[in-house]
Amino acid sequence: QETLFPYIKDNVKEYLRAHWEEEECQRDVGLLRKQAQEDSSLDGAVPIPLESGSGEEELERVIQAVVDNVHWQMSLDRKTTALKQLQGHMWRAAYATGLVKGEIFEDVVPAIRKWREAGMKVYIYSSGSIEAQKLLFGYSTEGDILELFDGHFDTKIGPKVESESYRRIAASIGCATNNILFLTDVPREANAAEEADTHVAVVIRPGNAGLTDDEKSYYSLISSFTELFLPSST
């Protein structure tokens, strides 16, 4: 929220100007234009006109319309495929050039290596798309750590606040829900996972939202992965 989304807002115009002629960028704009047509009846919707010529002034007008549309969608926290696709491509370029890096807490990599050596599997489940997850872990402050994960899930499997999502994940990895530990900083997600009979620990990290006293006394809390003592599966 503090890095990736502001990066899109601040750089979308520059990105479009630099990549406008590329096929991928044109596909992204086409998808946004189609979404804009579907949104035309919504309050404040921003249309994206077609280019009718090749004049510099008109190109600038179309690019500005795309920028305004992206800003409008982001201001409403929309999750349309068109918006997510452009964001994903912009983030990929930013990670690849080193402008953005995924920040990994120092206790994470050693802990995951230890779990894997003990025969455990580690999966990511995030509201962010699988593509966005792979960028974050592929271009991290610890280097490319994608090899540490056995798989990735996003909200295509279901929302993180619904217990059925955790049952689906368990089924897809061939594991009983009560053999899974889910780590989160969001009590509503913890609650949904518990309803599916999944073990849960709530992680307290700098920048996370605070917990109520009831939540603090109810959930198992950790502030570092070193505080987890997991049974070996070997």
C-alpha cells in the first residue's frame, strides 16, 4: 500500500509514453478501454477514446485519459482484471530494473529453510495475484527466494476471509486442514482459517494494523518466525 500502489499512480503516464508502441501495452490499454465502456454508467467513470490519427497532441490526450481512468479505478480500490494486468506489468518492469524490491524480514529465510529441511512444505496465499507474489519474492532484498516455496495461491481460489478457501487449498495440496499452519496479520482471515480447522498464528510486524485486547488474548501471537516450533514431518 505504501510503495507499490503509489508507484503506479506516480509513474503510469511515464510508463505508457515509454511503452505505448509495444504490443503488450496496447493489449493493456485495450482491456482498460473495454472496462471503461462497461463502467460508463458509473458515477465519475472516465472514458478512454480511440486514437483516430497519429498526431502527438491526440496521443497525449488518449494517454491522459488512460492515466485518469487508472487513477479513478485505484481511488475506488477496484480489482478489475484490466487494472491488475497493467499494474502487474508496471511492477514487473520496476522490479526488473531494481527500482522496487520486496522487503523480507531477516528471520524469514533461515526459518523457511529449516522447515523445508524438516520435510515441511511452504505455500503463499495472498490477495495479490500469483504474478505479483512471484515478483516480490523473485526480486527481494534477499535475492530470488522463489525456490523456498512449493506453490502460490491468490483469490482465484476464493477470498481470504471465507473458510471454504482454506478447504480448497488443503484439497489442492493433498493435505488435511488440521495439518496446515496459516500465518496472517488479519484477524478476519485467521477466523476464516480456524473455521476450516486450520492452525493459525497471528504475526505482529512493524506497520501491521493493531489488534484489540480480545484478539491479543485469543490468538497465538508471534513477532518472528523463530518463535515457531513446528513438528517435523519426516
